[in-house]
Amino acid sequence: MAKNGNPSCDYNLAGIPVRGHSVGGFETWIHLPAMGVSFDIGRASDASLGCDTILFTHSHIDHLGGIATHAAARALRGMRPPTYLLPPHTIPHVEKLLDAWRALDGGELPCNLVPLGLGSEYEIKNRYFARPFPALHRGAAQGYVISEFRDKLREEYCGLPGLEIKKKRDAGEAIYNRAETPLVAFTGDSRIDVVDREESLRKARLLILEVTFLDERVSVESAREKGHVHLDEVIERADLFENEAILMTHFSSRYNAARILEILDKRLPESLRGRVTPFLNHFR
């Protein structure tokens, strides 16, 4: 099992830096500083204020509860209004929530609410795009895949001199194909079925996977009823994961760090052990 050598509990997995914290039922915030984006914000910590683009997966308090504090604190510090990308059906409710806080607090809470539904994509910056996929949780939810897009010279033009390629491009010929590489997949809260269904999750360089329950204290059936993943289900699918690295998150607070490490080290099959890192921020 991969170990985190950084005492601040920041991670660098598959060449992708990751910060944040995630405790099932209490708070989740996953930050990708190199891409300038975060997933969810259950509680607005000081560290979260530096991120101005948040991809929200669903409207449970431990994933969305920090939205008003985040907007207010950034405004207090003179920072630009953040952009919150949300499942479209949540927008009217989040607007009402923020309006209620504006009335109570007297502040403006400047922010941009952007609906990002299934079948849509959002350019984060440069060549990075986020696409949502349907998750399977209690109530409507979605996860995200962040991919890098590059123009790749079409095979029939490979080997041509640069000047000739330029002439063809200037003449309007389509000389490039768009190549997509899935870099990060984030399941959010979801049953394991999304791994079966979404190929991009299994192929992403880094998979951030919620694994809330780890042992017999909560059965697989109960985990599924709650809309969460049980470690037993991950083990059953060990051969499906093609990811270079897997960050397991959202552990139940019934576990402590030592117990999480013990269970994973004992139970993970060899094919997964070297690629899995448990996200242990806020676990003692």
C-alpha cells in the first residue's frame, strides 16, 4: 500500500498533487492545486479559500455546507468571486440558501453559480476539461472526470515537413485529431456500480474513490442502501482498475487511522496494494 511521506497529509499521486480532507458524514473537500479546482466543500477551511472553482457532486451538508462561508471569506479578503459548478437541479435551492444567508448576514456573498449537467463539459484552464457522470447515491448526485485534451497530428500527415503541414493547416484542412486523456476521476458519494459502468473512472491516471465502510460492522447490503462503497466490493473488482493510483476517501468516522491502515494492508489484494493510498487527513 502506498504511503504518504508528507506530514502535512498532502499527496502527490500519479504526478498529481492533492490536498484536502474527507470524513464520511462530516466533511469533504478535495483540492487539485495544479489544476486550480476542488471537489465539494463541506466546510470552508482557510486552505480552501485559495481555490475559486469548485465542482459540487451533490447537496448533502457534508459536501456543500461550506459554500456560504467560502464565498463570504473570499469577499472579506478582497478575492474575486468564486465559481461554483453544480448539478442543474440544485441551482434554485442553492440560490435560496445564499439569499437566506445574505438576508441574515447582510453581506453580498458574491459568487457565480454555473449549472453543469450530464453531457456537458467545462474548461477549467488551458487544456483541462471537467465532465460530470451520474453517481448512485441517496438523491441525485454526480461525479466528475477531468481530462486533458491535446491536438494530435493525424496519422496521414506524420512525416511531412513542417512547412507543408503549415500550408495544409492554413488552407483549412483538418490535420489534427483531438486526443483525450482522463487524468482524475472523482466518484463523490456513490455505490460501486459507477466503476462497472464508467470506463473513464477505471482508466483515469488517478481515481479518487469513496470507500466509506471497511469491515463487517457495516454489511455490503447496508452500505449499498446508504449509497456508499464497501471495501468488499472494491476487492471483488480488483482486476477492473487500470488506474496508476487510487486515493481512497470518505472513510467512516468509526475507524481511526491505525485501523484503516491495518485493514487495507491486510485485505487489499497484491494487484491493488501498491497503488492505493488512504486519505487520512483528520483521522487520528
